[in-house]
Amino acid sequence: MKLKYKILDSRIGTEYEVPKYQTKGSAGLDLIACCESSITLCPNESIIIPSGISIYIEDSDFAGIVIPRSGLGAKKGLVCGNLMGLIDSDYQGPLSISLWNRSSESIKINPGERVAQLVVIRVDQVELDLVEEFETTERGSEGFGSTGVS
């Protein structure tokens, strides 16, 4: 599959790399912070920053999700502000990155730094079928924790 994209920040492809997979087995394309200068994100603060690109997935069988880079989330506490951003197949605008510092320390974000990743996933649009009752399952309507601890 080819993903159409536009460069919105002239530093991409010159000063900064075009988003890419870091290894052959990577599921996500790394997205960078296309901010004008370094940003210090205080504890529990969030911000929306540009990625410097726009994308057009085009095929309604696919969508994009912007997710945190696992190392930044685990080691520094920098995650996506909305935990995950969804990009519909027909969206063509700027790809922004919502970031949240969930740690107790300030985090510095530098221009050109890899801060999130884009994963393209297959999706199906479903048709809603209104019913009066569901067929009973073993779990039924039991909620959080109902399947046990492990």
C-alpha cells in the first residue's frame, strides 16, 4: 500500500528525515516534532504540535492511528495527550501530534525529535442491527475485571 503525503514544513527532507520505519519489522512510521524551537512540557501539561506533513490514506478500508513511542512513554512519561489519535481515510489536513507529560518531571521536546508514530490499520465499517436482546454468553454484561486478575 502506498500512503500519499505532503510535506508542510520545508525542514523535512533537508534538516529532518522524512517519516520512516526505523527497522524492517517496525509497525509505525516515526513522526517528528516540527516546532520552531524547543518546548518544555511541564508535569501533567499537554500540547499539540505539528508533524510537518499531511497524509491522505484514501482507501476507506484503512485508517491511521498516532500512538506514543513506547520508549518515551515508559522512560520519560511522554505519551499522546488523547492516548491515541485516529486519522480517517478521507482526512487530508495537517497531521498534528497531541503530547502529554504524565511524569513528575519536565520534558524537553526539541525540533526534529521523534515523538510519536503513525500506524496504518485495516478497518471495517459495520452496519448497526437493532435487537431487543442479545444471545447469552458466558461473560454476559460483566464488566472490568470480570475475567479474572491474570
